[in-house]
Amino acid sequence: MTQLETPRAETLHPSDRSGVRVVAGPGGALTRATMLAGALISATVGGVLIVAHVGTVAAAGVFFGVHIGVQGVLQLLAVHRSKASNTVRGLLSAGGVAALLLGAALFHGRADSVFLLAVSTGCGWLLRGLTMAVSVTSPSVSHVFVYDDLLNAVIVSAGLFMTAFPFSSPVQAAHVGGAVLLATGVTEAAAAARRGPRTLRAID
């Protein structure tokens, strides 16, 4: 999830000479928790899609729908206590709601062909990646974490790939999508692991 500043107490690290301050508070824990939850759901759904025999569009839609819907909820949770600008909060909230609705549509079998399944899933990932990428243009959001940009790039690339790849069967879509979700989950877990649970860093 995109890192957003939340209510906290600020302390200047005594050894810091670069103008970067260490910010302590509950927002760091919230952000890290949502990132770890997102990584877990991505890796779990990806693993199931690879291992299980998902032979129908409806079955694959359930798994992709759960993933996109849960990510939408996590995005809304990350925004809930944010002190980012109203524009950024509105953008991320709209993206979270849209992802939740798209996930629900996939879960209920609205995609009745492999093409629609892949396009819907790709659009869901694109929506998440692009809203996260745009949000970091706000001065209220930290630019310190380069691996957040890597995560956004992975998600956007995955979305583009799913919308463009000519899948021949739901099994192929499930296996490829599962591999993509595993890669996304690992990237997000690495980003969360490098982030302290009680601190955020923000550029002055």
C-alpha cells in the first residue's frame, strides 16, 4: 500500500544531518500492517491459483475477485487515518471503492469469458497501481521509499500484461495470474519488511 502520513509525534534523530526527520506514531504500524496483509492475500491467492486446478472462468473469477476486493478494502483502511491532501485522499478512496466493486463483480461471475476475466483483472491491478503512483506526487506522502515505486511498477506492469496477453483458457489465465500475484506479494512483503512498525520517514 502507498505510505501516507497519519497523526503522530515527530522527533528529530540526533545523528541525522540530511534534513530527513524520523516520525513516530501509529500510522507506521497501520501502513505496515496493511502492506503485510496485502502481501499475504496476494501470495495466498497466487499460490492457490497455481496449485489448484481452476478449470472454469467462474472459478478463476472468484479468486481474482477476492484478491482485488480485499486490496480495495486495504486501500480504504490505509486512507482512513491519513493526513494527506483531500485530493489524494479522494483519489485513493475512489480507487479503493472501484476495486471493491470490480472484485465483487468478478466474484459473482460477471466475467463470462477468459478475455473479460483477464481484462477485468488487469484493470483492477492497473487501477490500484496507478492510484498509488499518482498519490506519491503529494507532498504529504513520503518519497523516501524507492521500493514503493518498484511495487507500483510491478502492479502496473502486471495489469498491462493481463489486459494484453492472449489467454487461451482459464487454466492458463489462472497460472499466469497466480505467478504474477506471487511476484507482487513478495515485492510488497519486502517493502513492508524494510519499514519499521513504529516509524515513518518523511522529507522536510
